[in-house]
Amino acid sequence: MLTSLVLVKTLLTFMYSDLKLNKILETIAEKAQSLSGKGKIADYIPALARVKPNQFGIAICNINGETYTAGDAEKPFSIQSISKLFTLIQAIKTYGDQLWQWVGREPSGLRFNSLVQLESENGIPRNPFINAGALLVCDRLESRLSAPNYQLLEMLKSLSQNNMIKVNQQVARSELNHGSRNAAMAYLMKAFHNFENPVEKVLESYSHHCAIEMSCVDLARAAVLLANKGVPLSQERLLTAKQTKRVNALLATCGLYDEAGDFAFKVGLPGKSGVGGGILAVYPNNYTICVWSPALNEAGNSLAGLYALEQLSDMLEISVY
Ligand code: GLN
């Protein structure tokens, strides 16, 4: 009798907090939606320029896989630089600490596609989340894996438990046709002997990664391992607790490029953004959050997405600091 009373009480508390969280997400989505037209859509390729600006989605996934959503949370979008998080995970799995001979772990303080430091720092990219660093990571994956693109997609399908995830081939082709700056970075690294494979081959695979489409729900689920000391929803450990701590530290210091400081100040969580308008954030030991709204601010981060994460962090009093 007593146990069933306790059970009913726990169940009611759960339902109450679920209701409260859903309400908070709805409130935030409503406000963020009104901001969603304010920024500027990434227009460097036609396929991205066509995306409707006034869209907003948010999803939270806790370490048990329970997911809470509001707005356009199930709509797939171009993950762009959020792919850099998952290629880094592949590279850490493949090379372990050896990776850090070729790429740094410091914030760049510059735009994601800047070439400036690469020249003065002898072809060693500052970190794996700026374009140069991600290209380096792709290069090393190309050297070791038999089918890096296929393996990335399979990893994402398994992490998010969604077999429908795919690459938008039109976006991938456009990326490649507009990738002169990325090509310049790769060639510069090659000149410094920090690039092993043919540049064109690596650019092709990098473009495919940027063109993967996932929803807020997919991404929040895929990143659960970062909130759960390296263990994803499948329960098959992918990273050690120490590797997970390090990935989260890199996300916190470098994940939002030259806006990483402001993101720490306002949101206080490790995060990764992309020019498709997605931002993924991790609240270690608890849950992950993914927001999406395609219009961007000056730094290339989602304007309404940043607003929503700041609101959520304030309302739920979540921060790693
Ligand atoms: N495809 C973009 C690029 O390579 C990705 C950048 C981003 O999302 N910040 O420039």
C-alpha cells in the first residue's frame, strides 16, 4: 500500500515537471518565433538562401532518452558546422591523443572561416571547430577510415536512433562549388606539411558533412553521450568519461567561434553552432538541447536560437559555471 502511494506520488511529480517543462518550451518558442525573421539567412549558396527565415524549433533530450519539444523541432535542417562535433568524436576514437599534434585546443577569436592565424601559426589550426580545424580532422579521417562519410552517417543514425538521416546532395554540390576559402585553408596546411590527402577529396567529404540534414530532435538525441559521460542512447559506450569531458571543454571554449565568450556569459553551457541556424548545447549529467532558427547574427550564429538558449538557461537555472 505504502509503496504504491509513493509510486503514485513520484509519477505525479514527474507529470507535473513534464507539464512545466513543456510550458516553458512553448513560452520560449513563441517569443523566439517573433525574433526569427530578424537575422540574416546564410546566402553563400542558393540552397540555403531559399530556407524560410521565420521558423523555430527546440528539443530537449535527457539521458534516459525522454524528449521534450516545441515549434519546428522535427523539421530536418542543414547541420553545417554542427557536423564538426561528430567528426571530432570520430577522430578522437581513431587517433586518441595523437590528434593534438596536428590541431590546437584554443579559441580563435576570429570568424569560423578566417585564414589569418593559419599562416602565422605554421598550418596548425587553432581548434577542431573552426573550418581549418575541421578540414584537418576530415583529412586525418580520410587517411585511416575505409569509408569516412558512410561511417559518419551510420554513427549519426545510430546515435539519434533515426535511420532516415541523409545528405542533401544539392547542398553538398553547392558547398563544393563555393568552397574557395576552404580550399585555400587546406592548401595552406598542405604547404606546411599538415595535410595528408588530396585537397579535392577532403573538400568533397567536408561538403557532405555540412550538407547532412537532421532535426532538433535528432541532434539532441545524437548528443546525449556528451551529457552522459560518453554513453549514448544505445547504451554502447562511445567515448570515455575523460574524452567526453574534453569534448565538452572544447565546445565551451571554441564551439561558437568568436562568440564563444558571449555564449558562456549568457548561456553557460558547452555548445556548437552551424550556419544552417542550429545550435546544440549540453548540460552535463542531465540533458542536451537543440535549437534551430535559420536567420543568423553577425557572427554566423542563429539569432533566435541564442535568445532561446539564454531564456532557457535563466528559467531552468542551468549552467556549468
Ligand atoms: N559550410 C560552411 C562552411 O564551410 C560551414 C560553416 C559553419 O556552419 N559555420 O563555410
